[in-house]
Amino acid sequence: MTTRCGYVAIIGRPNVGKSTLLNALMGQKISITSKKPQTTRHNLLGIKTEGDYQLLFVDTPGIHQHEPKAINRYMNRSARRALNDVDVLLFLIDRQKWNADDEDVAALFNETQAEKILVINKVDLMEDKAKLLPQLQKLQAKFPDAKLIPVSAEKKVNLVELEKVIRSLLPESPFYYDEEQITDRSERFLVAEIVREKLMRQLGEELPYAVTIQLERYETTDKAIFIDVTIYVEKEGQKRIIIGQAGERLKRVGIDARTDMEAMLGAKVMLNTWIKVKSGWSDDERAMKSLGYDDD
């Protein structure tokens, strides 16, 4: 039997919907999402095996110009590293918005030797669908080597067509992963990300970027999985905000996170959370490595 397998990287500026697209293509939640930019901090692999095809989707942090801290530089390095040795590159853009970050990604997109697909997202929100055709014509002129496919990642519009085109571009190759595997990340990584997602959704615009998670304990027993995580922030005031009045915000984060963990793991979860201040961690390369932000 001839099989096809290849890496399909999803790139784009922050908050354009890359993780939502990955989850929609996978048919299940692999990558955390929120409405805030730069939710994704690490490259993450989604493995989809169906019949003769294995699609290896690489979700990446949003590529952005403004790099005020070490964590921003880390995210940009991670996203750019995903461009190496991929077979298909998806450049996800918004149906109407285009900014300097998009221009940066466009330059990388045009330089790659991979097969190119320009994915125009959120087309379901266009009130006048007649405007889409001239927009597609302009984009085709800007990216002559790319195939253009309009979609809605959130509403799952036209994703069957997108996957059909991706499959047509994959090289003949044996599968790289077991057919049952859905990601290269460990359960430990995924549960920490779930906690961070719940925090991102609960907090205001700035604070989420001062927050990171470290898993302290992951122990499986016959009765439950015991998980302890530490939430690191940069200032004492941020710690108080996360705890909330009478501990209500942290309690809500814990309840929501535990619900998702139990659904993912198929077991009862006993979750404990602590908050610690680690001043300036997001602009300290050594501190970031100790917290799992390692280029290797």
C-alpha cells in the first residue's frame, strides 16, 4: 500500500486563528485557544491518520514584529523554526485585516520551498460575499505560487476542501508516527497548557503574558490522577489579581481546568494550584529555560 505523510505548518500573525484551525482540522482539541494574541507559545504537533494519509499539523506561535521581551523572541524563533523541512505551508490570514505582522509572515511565506496554501479565515463574517472574489484575485497576484482557499476555522466552513488540497500535496512516505497517536506532546505538557488557557480566558489584556505554568506533580493511581501545578507571575499584585476576591477567580480556573483534564484523560483528576512570584521571568533567558521555554 502506498502511503503519504508530511509536515503541514500553520503560520500567521498573532490571534488570526491558527490554533482554532488546527483543532478544527484535527476534529478534536489539541491546542489551547483564547481571544487574546500570543496564546500559543510553543510549536505543537497534531497527528491525523486516516487511510493512506498521515497529516502532521504544526501549530506555531504568532509571528510578530514587537519583541519587547525574551519570551517574544522565543515565540518568533519557534514559529520560524517550524518553516524548516515542512512539506506544506499554510499561511492563515484574516478576511479583511492586514497589518505589518502579516507583511513579515508574507515575506517568509514567499521564500519557502514548501508547497504553499494561503488560507483566508473568517469568511463567514463577510456580509457581502461578492467582495470575496476581487479580494482573492488581489491575493493571488500577491502570492502567485500559492493555492487560495477561503475558510471559517470556527464554523468549520470549507475545511473538507482545504484538507483535500493538503492531501494532494503530501509526498509518498511511510508514516512517521503510530496511527493511534494524536500529538507529540506529553499529557503533562497538555494539562499545564489547559491551566494556562483558563487563566488567559479569565484575565485582562496584559496580565496573561506575565503568567506561566510549571507542573510539579503528575501521579496516577487507581482512584484518580493527582496533578499539582505552580502558576508563576512577575509581580505580587498580579498574584492577588489571579487569586481574586475571596479566592473566587483561582477557584473558577481550577474547576474549569479540572473539567477539561478529566475529559481529556478519561479519569478523575485531583488538581492543586499554587501561585508564586518569579520577578522578570519573561525577560530572563535562564529563568525561561527552567520553566520549559527551551529552543532545543
